[in-house]
Amino acid sequence: MLHNIRQDLVDKRTALVNQLRGLLMERGIVIPKGINHVRKELPFILEDAENGLTHLSRELFAEHYQKLKELDQAIKSHERRIGRLCQQNQRSKRFLDVPGVGIIIASIIAADIGDGKGYASGRDYAASLGVVPKQHSSGDKQVYLGVSKRGNRYIRKMLIHGARSVLKTCYHKTDKLSLWLQALIERRGFNKATVALANKNARILWAMASQDKGYEVRAA
């Protein structure tokens, strides 16, 4: 329930930010994509008396900016609740040791996977989430078409986001995981490497749940 409510707030915030950017663009004011850009630049836009905005426009944009701040606070409040819940559960607490896994992923997968006995292997669990490439076979050749769209969309998206954050910081690191990721990015590209790590993490989390153990650093 916490995850559903939080995601609904995130979706509303995204829609509000897109609306703000669109309305400002109609008035010749361009803000780059990204919530942080809107948070940073909108207060200055409201204070700028030379940008041509009418008094009524400023009132309306100020009201939308207040809604954005309220949504930010509501989302943070739910994330604190998720964090407390995550720390209270031994399985989700252990999951936090996996690179790319934070309180959102740890808590939702702990709720989803249970003791892992519902899946024969980590590969099966990853496949159930759709964090495996779709394949098209032609003779002896297999062509990867991109990530599958089946399975739990929310968990898949969170795993991808978590994996992407790890890849962005893996450069110039010398631990086994980072070296594996650097080589994978070189061979397959950033996006496919992201899916590969998301798949790897899903399998690791299944193993931790099914074997009731902590995270073990292994060679990739």
C-alpha cells in the first residue's frame, strides 16, 4: 500500500512538472527537463519582473510551485515510512547490502518474493519480472530485442533505476563488480549493461531469500 500511494504521488508530481514546463514554454520561458531544474529555476522566474509574466500568471505558477513542494514533502514522508518498514524486516534489511538496492527495491521485493520458494531458480524469478532480454531465434542465431515487458512493471522499473545508478558511478573503480560493468558497457553498451545488472540483482535477491543468507561479494 505504501508503494502504491508513493508511486501515485510520484506520477502526479511528474505530470505537474511537465505541465509547468509546457505552460512556461508557451510564454517563451524554457526550463530543461528534470524535476531538479524546475525546483531550482521556478523561484527565480517568479521573482524576475522583466520576463513578461502577468501578475495573474505569477499567482498561478506560484500555486503550482507550492503544490510541487507539497508533493515533494508527501513523497519524502512515505519514503521515511518505507525506510522504517524496511529496517524492521530482516530480509529487506539484508537486501540493502546489494549494490543498486535501496529501501524501495529492498522492501517491495521482500514483500513480493517472500522466502523465494515460489520460484525454482533466480533465473526464473528474474524472468517473472521481465528483467531478461527478449530473444528471437533464427537457426543458430539469437537476436536480443530489448528488455521484456512482462511481469511486475513497478519492480522491473525500480531494478533498472537502481542498476543505472550503479553504472553511472562504476567508472574508475577497481572492485570486481565495477570492472565487470566497465567491460560489459564497452562490449554491449550502457543500456544493455543496465539490464544485465538488474537481472543479476534479481537473481542475487532470490538466492538471498531462498537460502536465508546475507549478500556475498563474488566475481561477476
